[in-house]
Amino acid sequence: MAGKLGDDDPRVKERVAGIQAYLDTAGVPSAALLRMARFGVALDDWMQALDIQATAIQCWNSLQANLGANVCTLMSMMSEGLMPSACEVDVTGAVSMYALQLASGTPSALVDWNNDYGDEDDKCVLFHCGNWPRSFYAEQPRMEYAPILGSTLGNDNTYGVIAGRVPAGPLSFARVSSDDRQGCLKAFVGEGRFVDDPLDTFGSRAVVEIPGLQDLLLHVCTHGYEHHVAVSRSQAAAVLEEALGTYMGWEVYRHHG
């Protein structure tokens, strides 16, 4: 669908302009922006035709190999518009984002539980290549290439990620997962805060403080949860606990620290 669109198509030109208005694209090759724009138009048509409100896209590494671009920016724009888009075909991650969005009334992002933060047991680094909603970032974010993917696929094929830092503020987190052995859906939810502690890295990134973080991570690992978690700049854990546990009937762990 994207390949049938020409660079001079009015909708492609409009999508390029929308991307450039959404974030700083200085230094990004125009060819990469056009590839993203064509995919964005095709994605819009597909979602509208099938009445889709949330997506989980195979962003690693099919799009880079076949399209020649990252679509993190397009995913960010959808999430900012309250149509959450999850990385790496993480379908239950998209469900987690959507649930958190409904509970908080704000955009949500999908992140990696990434690194320890020094020796501080209640702090860690959250990271992804870069598809978080624009409202998450402290300043105007910028588009870059993805250095991890670029190391094997070539930097020119990985433009489209967003580089930016989340400032201090409230944090809610949630993860929905399927338990195939038990034949049920389960979830964990909780709250903490984004903090402004120093962090020298690339991509979309944040430092968070969660009371009892080591106990939470132990629960994540021993109960077979994925490395992705949905987050929002809100306090919505109580709403999610009630909605997913009482009304959906799922097994819910509320982390209190």
C-alpha cells in the first residue's frame, strides 16, 4: 500500500509536513521522511478501513529491512492522539497502554525495564528506541536514527526514532499478560514517580523511583511477565486495579512498595 504512493501525492506531502511540525527533524534525510510519510498514509487507511483504535507494530526489524525507516515517530503521533501504538508486535502491551490511557485520560507509552540506576534499589532506567508520546518529553524532542539497529542495518535505514527525556512528575505503570498455562489474563499495576536524576544515554529515556522496586521486579520475573511495561504521567493504579480485577475478573497484583 505504501509502495503505491508517490512522493508527490498530496497526502504524503501533508504527512511530511505533519511530522516536521510534530518534532525537530533537522538533519534527517528527506528520503527517510518520505518513506515514513508513505507508510503513515497507508497505515491511516488500513486502520480506518478496519476501525482500529490501537496497534502493535513489528518495528524490529522488519520495517527497517523492508521500508528503510523506523516508524517510531508515527507511533508516537498515534499514542499522543490517544490511539496507542506498541512496539515489537506486543499485543498485550497495546492493551496495557489502552487500559492505562482510559484510566488516566492521558497518553501512555510502552517502555523497557532497562537498567539499574547505580546502587539505588528503588530507582531504575526506562528506555525505548523512541516512540513515546510527545507530551512525555521535557523539551521539543528531535528525530534521530537508531544506533542499535543501525549498527547492523545501516543508519540510513533507521531514521525515525525520537530522542528525549521525561521530566520529574507522577508515574503510573501497568502490564497485562496472558498466562497460557493457567488459561487466564493477569496484570500488575502501581505508581511511583519520574525523577530528574542525571542520565547520559540516547533514545527515549527516563529515570523512575518506585518504592519497593526490587520486590516488584521479583514479581515481574517469577510470574513470567514480559520486559515491556506501559507507563503514563498520571496516578491511576487504583482505577486500573478496580477495573481489571473487579469488572474484568483478571488476576491483578497492585504494587504498594
